[in-house]
Amino acid sequence: MIKKILVAALATSLSLAGAAAAFAQDAGKVGVVVKIGGIPWFNAMEAGIKERGQKLGIDAFMVGPTSADPALQVRAIEDLIAQGVKVIGVVPNDAKVLEPVLTKAKEKGIIVITHESPSQKGADWDFELASSTGFGEAHGKLLAEKMGGKGEYAVFVGSLTVPLHNAWADAAIAYIKKNHPDMTLVGERYGVAEDVDKSRSTALDLISAHPDLKGFLAFGSQGPIGAGRAVEERRKVGEIFVLGPFSPGQGQKLVKSDAISGGFMWNPKQAGEVFVTLADKLMKGEEVKDGDEIEGLGKVKPDFENHNIIVDQLVPINKDTVADLAAMGL
């Protein structure tokens, strides 16, 4: 009798395990391709993707290329298409370069969600945790305060082909031109802010070439780190102000030493969670509607024409907040 009970229990257990595996398979895979792997910002995003995937019972994972090369993202997306995933998420390095491969994914019936690339062609939806105007103006205003409304400044972006970074830069520069005419932009913007070494070397060159340089606005998570290190190397702390979004864990020492004066960010872990939340909603065949309450985004007002969901959830990074943000793994 005991033997029969054990055999029955084992059979039931195996049956349940098989059902769970089948459910996970039916739920579909969600692969998210980010700009570059191995840096704190995207490590935090990966944690959000995995945790939300586990909570919702979805096989969700991140792919991080070894460098911020659009060609590597194309290859990663091609691999995900070949794997037959149900949803592809992307944080594009070059919106234009990715258009053909994202269109190919959609033609295969794969749902495409992007982040940091508003109005991305080939995407079902793009979501943002900060509006481009609000984010850019907040940084422009803070830089003006630090510089006393006058002096030369330089602007870094992750790439000249990343639409969102350039939209932030446009908004910041426009705010400064309108409100602080005594502030002067040095040269054109520099597409180095996803590479800490290039950001540092470019900042060092600009400091040498422009003795009156007083500020760096760096849009891209490695830009403020590299520029901050350059300011420390040249012993210009307190004379040149560095602002922009960055990982608090990576930059907190530079904030505490005043080599980085501050900035704003959104929570990349939250962004990772939203990728999976939206993927779950769309895989179930649910539509995104005006006034929907979506976890991680709140109440949304989608732009149906351009397929954008944009909210403003700015988090200040400064001496008062950086330690707590870093302790959260950001």
C-alpha cells in the first residue's frame, strides 16, 4: 500500500512538473538586448528583468553585447529571432540601424518593445520613465545653477545616433540658450558617453583646449564617470562641474569628492521590470489603453500615433541620495 502511494505521489509530482514546464514554455520567452553588458546600469536592469520574470512565471533574460556596437545588437536580435522568442526588448545604440531587424522580428510575429528610443520604427511600443524635455531641462537648469549662469560647457551623448540622448541634449541646450545667454557651448556634442575611457580622454582633451571650460553635460551612463575622473586628474574639482545620469554605485565616490556635481536618473531596475510587465500584457493579447494603470509606469497616457508610453519619474542623484541609491544596487 505504502509503495503504491509513493508511486502515485511520484507520478503526480512528475505530472505537475511537466505541466509547469509546459506552462512556462507556452508563456513564451522574453529576450532584452541592451546597449552593453557588464556595467552597473544594465546589471541593475538585468536584475529587474529576472525578478519580474520569476514573479510572473515568464522566462525573461537579458543579452548584453561586449561593446556599444549597433552591429552586435543586430546580431543578438537575429539570434533571438532564430530562438523563436515571443518578445524582444531593446535599448538601441542606433535606432536607424536596428529598423530592418526589428521589422523582420515583427514580420515573424514577435512583439517588439524598446526603451530609450521614442517613436522607434519596427517597435510595437517604446516606454520611457522620463520625458525627453523634462529630463534635458532638469540637467540644463542644474548645470546653470552650478556654473552661476555663465561660462563654457561641453555636451556628451552615448552616440550621435541615439535619438533619446540627443533629444535630452537638445532640450538642455535650448533651455540654457533661452535662460542663460552667457553660457556657451563648446564645439558640437561628442558621442562618447557609453564608453568611460573615451569620455575621460575626450574630457581631458577639451579641458586642455578650452581653459575657460566650466561644465560637462554627459548623457550616457559612462559619460559623467569618465568626465569626473578627468576633472579629478586635472585638479579642477570645484572649477569644472560634471552632470548627467549615471549608476550611483559606480559614481558615488566621485559625487562625494565633488568631481561629479550631480544629475538625475530613472531606476534601471524598474525599467527592466517594465519590459517584462509590458511583455506579459501584450503576450496575453491585451491592448495598452489610455488611463491604464501599469505597474512600474503608473497611470499612462499613451501616444498611439508614435507608439510611445512616456512618464516622468526623475530621481535626483546628489550627495544626499547617492549612498541610498547605491545600496539599492543601482
